[in-house]
Amino acid sequence: MSSTTVRHPKGPPAEVSDRAAVPFVWAFFDSSVGAKITVALTGLGLTAFTIFHMIGNLKVFSGPEAINAYAHFLKHELGLLLWIARAGLLAIFLLHIALAVRLTLRSKGARPVGYAYPGHVRATVTSRTMIWSGAVVGLFVLFHLAHFTLCWVTYAEVAPGRYVSYLELKDPKEPLYQDVYSMVVVGFTTPWLAALYVVAQVALFLHLLHGVQSSFQTLGLKNGRFRTAIRWFGFAVAATVFLGNVGIVAGVWFGLYPVAPQ
Ligand code: HEM
């Protein structure tokens, strides 16, 4: 086994095994700066996904054909690319959560007793509650996958007194594929489900409101004349995602969709 000689200024040379040397990537994630940069970059990646996902979902306003064709394209025409994208999304989702939780625990461990003068520390409510808004969004994503991707809904009321499972909701044009339009409309007709989605969107709004500008700050871009612009950009992203997603839920309640589900 190879070894390296380490010289300490106040001690004799010591032999250190190379096994103790940590790979660069691991050392990078383990350092606070590396973890913060990774949380910032993965956070911006997840934000980009959320924006594109919302834009795609807004096709529900154009009717069943538009949203179903879009869903079929993503799910059945991309082949291997879909699985590469899913694996990438899962990896950055897990990295973001793991490193953000560890940074929070470390900073709490470093200061177990709160500041004597909390008013002197410039931290907003949204920044101090990032871990909680993030936890709500994370739990929402798990629920959402069970709801729309895995179709674990067995009891959806498609007409007064007529219940079916989501897997039975097939596209009238392509009976082999799911009728995503009906899944969305039937789903949000259920009051508790609509309420749960809206609450999750409030948590997502708060998380993005602080998260987007904080990511730019970590990357050293929120300085000088860009400071105000980045604060506004963070607000614009959070508000757009909130209005788009809540708009889809509200659309069901206000009867905005052109055709009723079968
Ligand atoms: C009202 C808001 C939303 C609607 C109507 C909606 C709708 C959908 C639908 C229909 C699918 C399944 C697509 C399919 O399998 O054919 C899906 C998948 C997904 N959604 Fe959403 N979504 C919403 C908000 C969100 C938010 C806020 C997030 C994340 C923060 C999110 C994350 C995901 C993920 C990760 C998937 C899985 C993608 C995949 O299968 O690879 N969604 N969504």
C-alpha cells in the first residue's frame, strides 16, 4: 500500500496512508462551499424542470387532444432519452435534498444556542423556513408521482355515482395510452385533492421565492447592480409557477376547460 509523508510545522513527519485520501468529488460535497454550490445548481435545475413542466401542463387549457398528445410524446416517443432524463432528475433531486439537509444540520450544530439579538441577523422568514417549505414540496412530489405517474387512484368519480380507477381512463383517440386530460380534470374536481395541491403550491412559492435568489447569491452573481434585478427575477419565477399551477387547479373549479371528461 502506498503512503505519503505529511509534515506538520510543529511535529515530526508522519506517514499517512493514501487510503485516507478522499476522492475530489466527495471532498467537494463534504465542504460547506462545495455543498452550497451543489445545492444552488441542483436547485436551479429543479426550478427549470418545474417551469417547463408547468408550461407543458398549461396545454390542458387547449383541450384533451393537446395535453394528451403532449403527454404521449414525452412518455412514449422519447425512448431511452426519457429514462436518461428521469435518472438525471432523480439524481439532482436526491443530491439537493441530502446536501441541503446536511448544511442545515451542520449550521444548527455549529450554533446550538440561538443568537442573543435575533433582530441583528438579516434572515427573512422564507430563508429560515427553507427546510420546512422544502419538506412539504418533497412530500408533495412523492404524492404527485403516486397520483399522476403511477396512477394509484382507484376511486375517481367520472360522472355522478360512476367511479373508475385512473388506469381505466384511456385516451379515446389512442386507447392504449392514459387520458391525462381526464386524470387532471377528474382529480381536481375532488375538493381535498385540489386543496392539497394549492397548499403544496404555496410551499413551492415560498421555497422558490428565497431559493432562486439565494442560488444566484451562492454563485456570486447577486451583487452590485444585479442585486435588485435578481430579487425581482426570483419573485417573478416563484409567482409565475404559483399562478400557472394554481390556475390549472382553479380552471377545473371555474369550468374553464373546453370538453367535460367522459
Ligand atoms: C397543478 C400542477 C401540476 C399538474 C397538473 C401536474 C401534472 C402532471 C402529470 C399529468 C404528470 C404525469 C405525466 C404522465 O405520466 O403522463 C406529472 C408528472 C410529474 N410531475 Fe407534475 N404536475 C403539476 C405540478 C408539479 C410540480 C409543482 C412538480 C414539482 C415540483 C411536479 C413534478 C412532477 C414530476 C417529477 C413528474 C414525473 C415525471 C416523469 O414521469 O418522468 N409536478 N405531473
